[in-house]
Amino acid sequence: MTNRVSLISALLGLTLAAMPVMAQDRTNGDRVIDTKRAAQLEIEADRLAQDMKTFKKAAKRYLEAASLRPDGDAQAVQDVITAARLYFYRGSYEKSYRLMVDGAERASAMGDVVTAVHAFVDAAHIAIRLENGVQVLDNLERGRLLARSPLLRAADRAQLTARLGTPTAVAAGRNRNH
């Protein structure tokens, strides 16, 4: 009987401890976490992203959705990276660059090495557009370091390594004074 009561108490404790994680609307420091609202914003952003004229509005919705998700949320990373791409296609290269690096750093912080490396390579490509060779090389190096992770499958490492080599030659010929 005592073992059964202990087991029930332990399970109840685990359930109660997990309850804040299951909540749809809660706070994270000074931020309100509302994954339900974030999902609604993502649907709206997806719709807006269908027309190039509304890319910036879509990007803002993705960023708002990301801000409503908890730290370490994979969807928030995708929202930031998608917003970066939309800003890029609208010609806002500086903003696109900052967001792509942010997305890469978020992915890296949560251990999503594949997404992080791809985002760092994308940031390097954006830096080429900005004619900033230093940023190109910095982002490629950050990606290379992550691509060495022993946790990567060989196929992922090969794909990432191939992608990491793409903008180097272009960057070498760009402005190195930045």
C-alpha cells in the first residue's frame, strides 16, 4: 500500500510540475507566451507570404508569432528564419541578415545543428549581398564549427559541408574592409 501511495504521489507531482509547460498562455519572464495566438499569426503570415506585395507584413507576423513562443521552441526558429527570407526578397538586406543570424543562433542554442548551419550559410549569402566579406567568412566559420558535431549523421554532415563551401570564392573577391 505504501509503495502504491508513493507511486501515485510521484506521478501526481510530475503531472503538476508539467502543467505550466502545457499551458497555452503563460509568462516567460516579462514575455507572455501564447502558442495558440502564435499559431494563428503563422496562418495569417502564410497567407500574406503568398503575395510579394505583402512579404513585409508576413515577416512582421512571423516575428510576432516567434515572440509569443517559449525560448527553445523550434517553430519560433523557423518563424525568424522565414521572416529573414521574406525581408531579403523585399530588399531589406540588413534586417534580413540580422534575423538570419538570430535564427541561426537560436537553432544552435537549442541543439538544432542542421538548421543552424543552413541559417549561417544563408546569413553568409546575405552578407555577400551587403558586400561584407568579414561577415561572410565569420558566418561560414560558425557553420563549419557546428558541422563538425559528432552528433550529426554522415549524410547531414556531407550535405552541410558541401553547402558551406559555396560562397567562399565570391566572398574572397568582395570588400574585405568591413
